[in-house]
Amino acid sequence: MTKVIGILALQGAIEVHKKHIEALGAKALYVKREEDLDSIDALILPGGESSTMLKLINVFDMTDAIVKRLKEIPLLGICAGCILLAREVKQPEQFSFNMIDIEVTRNGYGTQQDSHEAQINGYDVTFIRAPIISKIGENVEILASHRDHPVWVKQGNVTVATFHPELNTQAPSPMHTQLFNLI
Amino acid sequence: MTKENFGTYKLKTGLAEMLKGGVIMDVVTAEQAKIAQEAGAIAVMALERVPSDIRKEGGVARMSPPELIEEVKGAVSIPVMAKCRIGHFAEAQILEELGVDYIDESEVLTPADDEYHINKHDFKTPFVCGATNLGEALRRIGEGAAMIRTKGEPGTGNIVEAVRHLRTVNAGIREIVNAPYDELMTIAKNHGAPYDVIRRVKEEGRLPVPNFSAGGIATPADAVLAMQLGAEAVFVGSGIFKSENPLKFAKAIVEAVARFDDPKAVLEASRGLPAAMTGLEISKIPQEELMAPRGW
């Protein structure tokens, strides 16, 4: 059976994940509604504006369904998605789903002028108004660090990255492959 | 440590990718910026006067005062954009110094140069520029714009020009996609567009940068019309803070844009709204007061 990887499709950089998912031989599904959550084997929470996504989840009354499904399947949170999955969010404080034991500081590097390209484990990625993982719990495994902070971490079925692997056209990215292998 | 690069074109278009599916709102005070963020805006555009007031009051419209932009930056955590006049690279340098996340070289302000636009490759800050047709969009991309927004006619609350510009850009893209390679140079000549960017349109089947829509969006349905015509996000200027209940109006537009392909959701978002801004008939605007034709 072809595996289905969902992308939470309320706002943000959604379509760019498709080529990475398809390069893994999986099918991409844009998750816009509660019922879409039933047909996926893993979920990507993409980059975008975390405060906007939270408001949309709330207005569309999807909070309960998302929380339930997040506990059941492998997850990859990218940038804004990392913020949504964290235990705690700073600067400013905001609600998060507490799926991984990390504290995240929003816009940790500064404004767009501090956005930068770098390499993570030999793969070209971009940090775009990226958050910083400011604290991690003892059960969280660090998969990569950058400028003295963990930037790609894993706890159980949940992985998060503060940077964007999806904007690299060389597919699949190591981060998508990692998610796929957790299914 | 591996090498880091700043201000690259990939980072500039990358931020535009992150803004897709969202609503960028014009604000003139820090208080309005907070309301916009509360409503779910993905970014705010800090300016001194919204287009409908510029239209009403006349005079030369310039970059906002630095203090206003700093206040707005201090009030919200979402990206902050600001406008400079067409060709006014000194204003753009000030905006870069202020650390805004995006610079809009905008026809809403009075042009500073009636022949040339800013060389946007000179800046680390990404630029968005307006366009009324494909050639104009591709000239701006050639100059370094990392995002295009179709212009519409700002400050009118009338969507007709935005629709025309979206359809015109789309028609231009279809022409290129359907043309064989040996016709591309003549097409480039006819559109007044750089050949290498025309080739990228042919290869990618779309504009090489995100394409948003602006100018005249006054209701959730207007925003949805732009999205269904291919806009990847929308700018709303006078439409929100010239309505009777800005927070409610802003929320409704954000919800409608997120589910633009679902008429049931758009209907829900459109219910119970106060009056939209009063619109303007385009043909009643004196020719010299139109903003969309500004741009070369």
C-alpha cells in the first residue's frame, strides 16, 4: 500500500513538500479538513505563520481532531510547524500542542535580514525568520545543531526542524526521509 | 561551521512562500497592526495613509515616517512590510536600515522616478512590486523583485482592475507555455520582458516568484475571486480599516482565503458582516489620478 503523507494545508509553504513526498514513493495529501486526518499515515506541519495557523485551526473547530490525530502518527514540524508542536512557546507566548518536550523562541535570529542559508548534515537548507529551540527535555534526541542550538530534534515519532529543507529542489530531503522511515 | 549566506534570492522568495494562503493588511497605527495580527493576518504593511485617503487628500504620498514603522514592528510578531516610492532607492535604503521584512516599491505612493525602477538586487531585503500584465511582472523580476502582486486599482474597493490584471498575467503565461522555444525571443520582445525570465516561465509553467493580488479587495468574496483566479495570497488595503468593524471584517477575509475553494466556508465567513467600504467606479476617476498605470 502506498503511504500517504499529509501536509497541514491551512496557510504557508504547502505545495513545495509534494516533490519530496513523491520522491519517497509516497502520496501527498493536503489536509484542509478534519476528515482528511483519517486518510494519512504521517503529517507535516509546514512553514508559514504559526499565529495565523492557530487561529484558523480554532475558527474551523479542528483543535480536538488534530490533537487526537497528532498523538497517533509520525509528525514533522517545520519552522512554524515546530512552534505548533513545542511544549512551550516564547516571544511572545502562545498556545502550542505540546507534542515534543522543547521550548521554542519565535523569530530567534531576528528579522528577515538575519534569515540565512546554511548546510545541515551536508544538505542545503534555509533559516527564514526561524525560531530557536531554547530548551530541550532529556528524552529529546538532537539530530543536528547550528550556531550552538539544536535545530533538528526527535522524540519518539515526532521530529521538528527550525529550518526549511523543502525549498531545496534536491528531493527527498533527509528530513522527509526520516519522517517516511517512522511510518 | 559551514558557510552561511544572507540576503540571497532564495531567502527572498522563500519568505514569500511562507506567506502563501494568507492576507497582508495595510495598517496606519500600531493599534491597527495589533488588530490585524489578532484577526490572523500573515503580515502587515505599515503606511502613513491607506490608498483611499491618499486618493481623497491628494498631495505627494511618500514613505512612512520611521517612528511609525518602528512602532508597528514593536507591536506585532508577524512580518512587517513598508512601501517606498517607485525608483526611490534612498527610501528603500532607509527601510532596509529599519529592518523591515519586505519592501513594496509601490505605485500607491507618488513615483520618484518616471523612467526607472529600483535595482532590487542591490538589497538584502526582499522586494514586492506591482504589475498589470506579464511584461511588467517579468521586468520587475528581472530587476530583482522576489514577489509580484497584481496591482488592481488601490483604494477603490472595486475589484474589476485586480481581476483584469490577474487574467492578463495568466493569459501571458499561457501564451508562453503553449509557444515553441523558437518563438520565445519575439514573445520577449512583444512583452518588453527579459528573455531569460520568459524561458523560466516556459520551463516552470508559472511566474518564477509567488504571485499575490492587491488593489480593490473589499469583501471576503472579492478575496476568494482573486484566489480562484490564481493569486497565492492577497493584500487588503483600505478594505479592512475603512469598513465598519475592522476586526470582524479582517477575520472574515482571513477565513475565506484559507478555504477559498469551498463556497460553504466562504458563505459562513460572509455572514453577519457590517457594511464594506463604499466603492468607487473606475471610469469616474480622472485619468491622472489612476495608480495602476504608474510603473515602467
